Amino acid sequence: MQSAQFSEMLVSDFAEAVEYIEAENAETVRMQYVSASYTAWQMGAGKKKSFGEYLKHLGLSKKEKPMTARQRKQVAVDALKVAQRIAKADKPRGKKKE
């Protein structure tokens, strides 16, 4: 960003930009921790836990909201459309003439 643009930036815009940058930095650091914990888990640090359980134990798992029935139905419809497109593209194009 050039200094002329920066000097004309509103305080609210600046605060929003700072929040965005902080969130991106936090996610980058979290992903670095996840990568490091994967290596540790592979070396046996998680003992008998799955990797997901190990992340949860370390406090690194993302807490995603469960999908609503409507969202689950939409995911199923979308997946079916993709599967139909793949099946259609995979049909033989006819026998080759010899």
C-alpha cells in the first residue's frame, strides 16, 4: 500500500484490515502447530489416539458447527450430481473399429 492511500484510509478500514491480518496470522501459526503435531503423532506421541483425537487433546482441532439437516441434504445432492457427471464421463465411447 502506498503512503497516499494509507493516509486516506479510514480508521474503521484500518481496524478491519488489522483484524483480517491477525486472523490470517493466527491461522498460519495454528497450521504450523498442526503440521508439527502430525510429525509427533507419527512418531508415537499420540499413543493409541487417532490424529483427530490427538489434535483435540492438544487444543488444535477446529471447532466446526454441526451441519443442519438442510446443509447435509445439499451436500448429498451436490455429491450425487458430481458422481453422475463422473459416471457419464466414464462411459465407454463405443467400440473401436478394427
